[in-house]
Amino acid sequence: MDGRQKFKSISLSVGTSDDLQFTAQEFDFVLFGFCLYLVDRELLPQTIAETDRVLKNKGFLGITDFDAAVPAMRPYKHKPGIFSYKMDYSRLFTAYPQYSLASKISFSHSGDTFHSDPQERLAATVLYKDTANAYVSVRA
């Protein structure tokens, strides 16, 4: 079923994360749900920039994705010739001073318990954006 038929009161659109067709600071909350691990590595910096552009100051960013101990590239098991890129995607945002960690819950992709393989762990992370507190003045 087409989403526009099922959810008549919301606006739905199709696009790519590296070229968001929204105005600057349009959203209070942006959510990535299991998609960053498939973004082409050449497009990832633009995805981060576009996300920051459309997220309002004092807004929240939700990321549910792989939470590998170290970045890893693996064959994507659902489609030959495609790779998945597993890493802690929240670090791409918290490397910038306007983002801070609000909450993080780790869980397993394959069951109800914590996954023993650190490359297969998942996390639901919420980040907070606050440009006013991004830099602290230091007196010389």
C-alpha cells in the first residue's frame, strides 16, 4: 500500500540523504532507521551536512543502526555486490561540538540478548543539537 493512501494527514516524499529537499532548520527531530550502514561512503559527509542543515537548533537526532566496535565493511547479505558499513554513526555527529549524547541503548540484531560479536551490535541513539553551547569562551 502506498504511504499516501494509508497516512493521508502527513506529507511523504522520496529522496536521498545527501540531498534533502527541505528548508534549513525545518525539523525538530530527524530519524535514521537502519539506513546509514548502506549509504555510499562518498556520500556520507554530505548526508551528515544535510542532516545538520535541516535539524533545528535544540532539536534531536535519532539513529538506530549498527554499533560496531570498529568500523567494518562487510558484504550485504541481502544483495550480492553491495556492501554494508558498520560503525557507531553517532560519532560522526558528536565529533562536532553542537551535538551531545542524550541517550543510547544497545541491543542485538538477532535476539533478545546483548550480541557477543561486537561487530553485530546495534544501538538506538538520541543526540541533542545545541549551537549556543557548542563553544566555551576561554580567557587567555
